[in-house]
Amino acid sequence: MDLSQAKHAFITGGASGLGLGIADALARRGVAVTIADINEDSLKEVLATRGNQFRGVRLDTRDRENWQKAKAEAEAAFGPVDILVNNAGISPNGREFADMDPESFDRILAINLVGIVNGIFAFGADMRERGNGHIVNTSSQAGLTAGIPGVGAYSVAKFGVTSLSEGLRVEMEPHGVGVSVLCPGYVQTNLGANTVKIGGDIRQYTAAMPESDVTPADVGEMVAEGIEQNAAYILTHKDVWPGVEKRMNAIKAACDYRRNA
Amino acid sequence: MRISEFRHAFVTGGASGFGLAIANAMAGHGVRVTLADVDEEALAAVQAERGELFRTSVLDVRDREGWREARARAEVDFGPVDLLFNNAGIGPDGSELADMSPESFDRMIAINLTGVLNGVSTFAASLRDAGRGHIASTSSMSGMAADNAGLGSYGPAKFGVVAMMEVLRREMEPFGVGVSVFCPGTTATNLIASTRRFGSDRFPEEASLLDLPVKPEQLAPAILRGIEENRLYIFTHTERRAAVEERFAGIMAGFDAA
């Protein structure tokens, strides 16, 4: 999508972290931005420091009626949304499956997977009818590889987002709507604090996270470029690749095992 | 673990298709099997025919309390479960995401993904404590590649099952419990009838996969061998390999651009 033609981006989880990095990158390119976020304090804080190219709307991505209201409000101000960034999400719960409260699994799925498809339900048909638009869904490196104990529920949701995005891309392509899935490696954000704020549980898994010099602003630039090029995958950390390659090779070997049987 | 060393297998979606084929093959090795299924009539028919080998249990995999009760009943009869096979599932509703009813998406996730989690929640801690056993779950080749329209809810559920088994395998490995994910292609099963039962109107009443050439019974030996050898991935349909390779190439290209 040619970003110089884009008018209005709607970004969930837009008041901090990657969402805000993406919002700033698109605003720099002249796009009006609605930042949708569950946290009203963060919304106020961000809007206070940015110009009238930004608007805020409170949104719990689990709430389908809330989506309709937020959409109506946003489009009344800035016109039809032509870029949807489904970015809101919470962190892993740090629990192994055998010890996990099923409600904790439900919460991660409801926010990190169903919250994203809710955005597609709200905006997908309009974009298709207009024959124009782009959807970015935030998955994770955990949406490409899985295997870290305690990150199971999160990986399940993020694998789902990756698949959702791949399938949506096939469905939207004939209609001129682009779809990208963003699979970042570890970036310093307030994911953990935000998760606790909405009642999620989280253990000390972040202690094991590697240092990263990739900032939300960097990711914002990568996403803007990814939208321009209609990249299927927007990948931010080359050091994620060895793990992905290892998994691919294991799957290929398992295919060969069957073929040779 | 050799199949004959298992004592009690609990198989969901056990009254037909893959579930029943796996159960029959297990029983052939002397394993006692509890067939759990939402289809009471189909369960009764199996019970009438092969009642000495199987116990049956009516279970909707979405029902967490139902899981606890089904487990309790099953273990009274046959002792502790040491093999859980999460196999129950429905098929895609055929609509594209932009047209899909949110309730249809929710139903898919609840049955095909959270239904598997519910099985894991019910049995994993006990298997870990016992220090032996196996958990297998049915995903699909649609859990490996999402290159078709109309699979917008099925794909995420099946990718999710793959991720769940990959992580669960790491978590259970130190305790001697094996984990596998079975990813079949299209097979002659009751999937369409099961999908209709849960409210999808995509298929006409006469539609069926049952005439397809690949039968679940033919694949059961490969599934059992996968469990016996504790293989993470159990593939039976090689014709989807090209789509999987193409997906990998796309991801690789993304990393080149990173």
C-alpha cells in the first residue's frame, strides 16, 4: 500500500510499546491515527504530547460491541479506516500446561487471538468492499516457534494469529487489501505491567529475556515499510531465525520419515 | 513406550473416524480404551458391538466439569489413564473471515483448540506425577500451512494445537511423559456430520467425506508407531508437503529482509 495515499490508521494497544511506535511511524508519513487502548490514563498521556493528527478511543478488544462503537467514533472524526493494526496483547502467564488455571489460558486466547479476529470482523468487509486497505496483526517470534516452558498459552494464541494472518492474506488478495503479520523478537515494552493491570497473571519469565537494542520506534519503521511493500511477514530480529530454521528442519524430517516408511 | 505397555487410553471423538480407528488398534494391543464422544447414539452402537473392550463416556470437550466427571468414571472402571488422545473436532464452516459469524469462530476455537487444552488440564498433572504416559492430539495439515481461503477459524485452531503440543512436549519431557501431534490430510471420516451437528449450515445433508479413498484404519498403524517412538510430529499425508515448504520459503524471505 502506498502510504502517501493512506488516510486513517486504527491501532489497538496504541498507547504504548509497539503500538505507539507504529502510530508515530505512520503519523510521520502523514496518516491520521486513532490509538485504541484499554488504558485510559496512557491514552491521555500520549494524546497530551501529540498533535491533532492523533485521536484516542478506549477499547477492550474482547468486547465486540465496543469495537463497533470505537469504529463509529473513529470514522466520524477521521473518515474510513484504511489501515488496521491489531496489536493489543498480553504477555505469557509463565505457567506450564499441567499447572495452568484454564481461565488464564482463556484470557490469553480471548485477548491475543480473538481480540485480533474481532478487529477483522469490525473492519475486514469494509476494506474488501472499498478494494483498498491493509491489516497488520501483531504475532510474535512465539508465533513461529514454540517450545519454551511457561510460554505455552501465549504461543498457542500467537501461532493462531500467524495462521489467521496467512489465511486472511489469501482471502483479501483478490480484493486489493494487503495483510501482514508482525512477528517481533523481544522488545523492551511495558507488556508485563499492562498484563498485570488488566488482571492477568505473570511470573518471572521476563527475567530470561535477552537484551535487545531494537526499540518500539525501530519496529514502527519496519511496520511502515512492511505495509508499503505488503510484506507477508514483518520480522524484526534476525537472531530468531536459527530457532525457526530448526523447527522447519524437524518438520521436513518428519515428512521424510513418513515418505520413507 | 510400547503400545502394549499402556493400560488405559482415553480417546475423544472416539465413536467414529480417527478416534475409533485408534481405539481399535490400541485394543488390538490389549490396551483398555475409554471412548469419549458427544454423539451418544454412535457411542451406544460401538458399545453394543465391542462392549468388552471399551468403556464409553458422553463428553462435550468444551465442558470442563464434564471432563472431570468423565475421567472419574473412566478410571473407576479401567484404572489411571496413561494415554490421552485429544481427537475430537469439527471442520471449517467455509466462510471467509470478513463474512464469518463471530459465534462460528468462537465455536471452532472452543471445540478444536480449548477442547484440547481441557483434556491436557484434566490429565497432564497426573501423568507427570506418575512419571509415565503419553498425550497425543489431532491437529491437521491445516496446522502446518494456511494457504487456502475459508479456513480462517480452522487454521488458527489447528496451528494452536501444534504449538500447544510443542510446548507441552518440552514441559513433560523431564518427567517421562511423551507428547505427539497428529497432522492428517483429508480422510474418510465423519467430520462433516460432526460439523453439522454443531450448527454449521455449510454442507448439504448428503455431503460426506466417507467415500474418500484414505480410511482412518489404514493410518492407525502409523499413528501408533508415532506414539511408540514418541515422535513430536506424526504426518500421514505427504501431498501437502509442497505447501508447507512454500510457507517456510516465505518466512525465510521475511528473515532475509529483517
